[in-house]
Amino acid sequence: MPKIILLDPLGRGASIFGHCHYLRDWSGHYNPGYVPLPPLDLMYAAAYLISNGCEAKIIEGSIKHLTHKKIIEIIEKEHPGYVFLPSTSLSLDDDKDLSLLIRKNIPYAKIIFAGPLVTHQPSLVLSDNSADFVVLGEYESPLLNITKGDYSENIAYLLGNKVICGRRSLVDLDKLPLPARQLIDNQAYRFVIFNKRNPVTTMTISRGCPYGKCEFCNSSLFALGKIRYRNIESIIEELNDIVFKYRIGEIFFKDQAFTGNRELVWKMCEYILSNNIDISWRVSTRVDLVDKELLALMHKAGCHQISFGFESYSQDALDILKKGITIGQSKQAARLAKETGMEVMGFFIFGSLRGIKVSLAELFKFISILDVDYAQFNRLEILPGAPFYGKYVSGRAMLFAEESAKRDAKYAYLKFYFRPGYLFKQLAKIKSWDDVILLTRIAFDAFLFLILPLKGSHKR
């Protein structure tokens, strides 16, 4: 029986504790706050492997704050045939260090990398022997096929000096078992920011994006530009599993556009309400995929927070980014969400192309109109695999004011989150000593995130 260890490592980075937490999924993002999330993609992969006769174990290095040395000690005791390491653009060098330790201490184990960066450029880890294989895109079927010696789909490997990439395909969501939550410590994922209840878990009702044209987004590396939805029966089964089997208080739906299928969301909400399912949840979606009736039903069914990618107050910037939304839609979506009683999280981008510069005064005027409860500010990234990337590296476009964009983003965080009124509002949420510890860690991590440079490992 093949045995695979699935890793969710703790990252080393700019924080008061010298570490950081990465989202090792299709997004490959960095979490500036102390909010490591349950590794949903690993749970799906483990469940799929187990259902097909493999033995799988998840090592939760991120939430458990395990050093690389400790992870190696755990792997050594397991004697696996394979070690799976999802990576990100920012964590790549650190992940290679961990891979080197695995090679040294567990030489018999084959090392498998995955993630947006290596899906786009598998040679980054194959050519220097950091990995034996690279999973291209989604994890489930290629991990199983590697154990069978079949490298024809969604797998890259080195043959001599040449990188061989198999053809790409997508897994049938209806054939996936429920995520293997029995393999993780579900009670460990407790926070005091963003969420309403604890513990928190992650879930999806879809994969991919119904729009998929944003110039800065590289999600098509995994979803191949398609959107797929789960069936309502599977969603209901997982909801019951989360609430009644694992006694989890809140779900963070990690869908790129949760409301992309209005009918499916409506059915899920109706089930929650008709069966008195006691669960809090939060989602992310697009401003052009919500309406008053749907938001009202979602809130009644337990949705207390919704995230929107507003990105900019400038219609010209939105058009350049090919976001496919209008400023009017952004204002309406925020207003409708607030009217239903939901909190609103807003995502905003600093830096653009063709001379569209962000005015902090105009941005905060826009934020005031939107009345968002949380905000995330990011400089415009030229991500490998995104449409902008090809234009940037070929010289047909230029990233505008990258350094000033980073500086402005940090200033925006300070201006938004360190307002006295906002701080008092967050302090009022404290209910226990554990909340004090969690909030203190968040505050220190966030502060150092603002004053220290965030060093990426992939030099573009």
C-alpha cells in the first residue's frame, strides 16, 4: 500500500515570531495575520488517495508551528514512499530547504511539489533535484497516478535534461469523497478576527471562476479557465459532517465566486434553514453576482461576512485590469450586503499600468462610501501564469511604481486598522484569555508585516 505524507509547512518570514502562514492552494497567497486555515486541498487529496487504496497522513506544520527539523522527525517515523509539498512564489526557497532536508534524512522517499508557481514553471524544482515530480494544477488524480507509475496527465518530471509535462485535465467533482477532516486537528483552528465562532473550517461548493478574465489573476493554472460546481447532495452531506460529526462552529467558503451559481446557493441556504443547521459562515464573490434577495437569504442562513474584490475606485483602472465590473456595481453590492446585516471585506490593489496611479485620499473616500469592515491592500503582482505576466516579461507592458505601491499599501493598512475606534471595536470582541493571545499575535504579526520587507523567493 503506497504511503504519502502531505505537508502544510510553517513558513519562515517577517513576523514577530520569525514565521508566516501560506495558503498552499490555487491562490498561493501569504497571510499577514495569524490566521492559518485548515488545508482543504490536502484533505481532499488525502481522502481521494485513501479511497483508492493508499495510506495518507497530513502534517499540520503551519497551525502547530512545527520547525523543519520537527517535520523531518515526524516523517522519519512514518517511512513514506512519497512526500507531497505544495509551494508558493514567496515560500519556494524555504520549501527547497525543507526538500533538501527530506533528501538527506529520508532518501528513499520521492518528493512531489505543487502550486501555481511550479505548475507554471516546473523546472524551478525539477532541474535542481528539489522534486522528483510536479503536480500540475489540482492534486487528487495526479498524486494517485504517481503511485501507479502513470505520468501521462497533470504531472511533470525530468527525463534526462528535459522537463516532460503531461496533458492537462480536471477532476470530476462528483467523484471526490468528502475531505478527510479526520486527519487534522479541527479544534486547533481558532481565531479572533474575521470569524464569528470557533473552531473554523474551510469548504467549497465550486472550483474555478465564472468570469476568469482578470489580467492579474493566475487561477486558470488550476481551473484551466473553467468553473465547476458540486452537486447539492454532496454539499449537504459535508455540511452535516462539519456540524454534527466535528462540532465546528464556522465555515470559510474558499470559492473564488461563491454566488456564481445562484440556484445552488439558494438550495444550500434553504436546506440550512429548513433543518435548523446551526452554523456561521463567510464567503468571497464578485460584486456583479449578488442581489438583495440572495444576500438576505444567505444572511438568514448564517452568512455573516462577504468579501468582494473591489480592487479600485477608478473605472479606468478596473478596465485595464479587465475586472469586468463597474464602480456602481461595487457600491451597490456593498450597500446591499450591509443592509442585510453582513460584514464586508474589501480587496484593493495598489499600482497599475499605463500611468493609473492610486490616490490614497480618493481610495479612502471610496472605502468610506463602501463602509467596509475589513480591508486587504495588495500591490499589483505580475504573477506567473496570469495574462499580465506574458505581457510584462515580453516587454509589452510595465509595472507601474512598484516600490511606491508597496509603501502606499502599508500606509493604507496603518490608516485603516490602527484607527482608535476600530481598535476598540476589535477589543470588544474578546471573550477569553485565548482571544487575548490570538489578538496579540495578530497585532504583532500585522505590525511587523507593515514595517519589514516581505521577501519573495521567486525573483521575477
